[in-house]
Amino acid sequence: MKFLKILTVVFLMALLQSVNAQVVIKENIELNTEQMDRKAKTADELGFSETMILTENLLFIWRRDVFV
């Protein structure tokens, strides 16, 4: 019975960690989207092409994934 209680606690802790990770991932996606939108708005104001904006965003995502 004690083993079952320990197993339940471990399962609940893992579930909580998973939920926390999902929240952090969602917040990061929203933040990255906001940053890319600001870059696109600035690029539009400066007259950059859409290809340049796309390239900049892809580099930003690549750097974030590689160096984080």
C-alpha cells in the first residue's frame, strides 16, 4: 500500500512538471511570435522585402534552438 502511495505521488509530480513545461513552451511561443511581429513591422517601415524578413526570422529561430 505504501508503494502505491509513493507511485501516486511520483506520477502526480511528473504530471505537474509536464503541465509546467507546456505552459513555459506556450509562453515562449507567444513571446517569439510577438518579437517576430515587431521585427516584421519594423522591416515594413524600413522597406525591407518579405524574403529578408523570413530569412531574419528563420535565423532567429535557428539561433534560439541551437544556443539555448
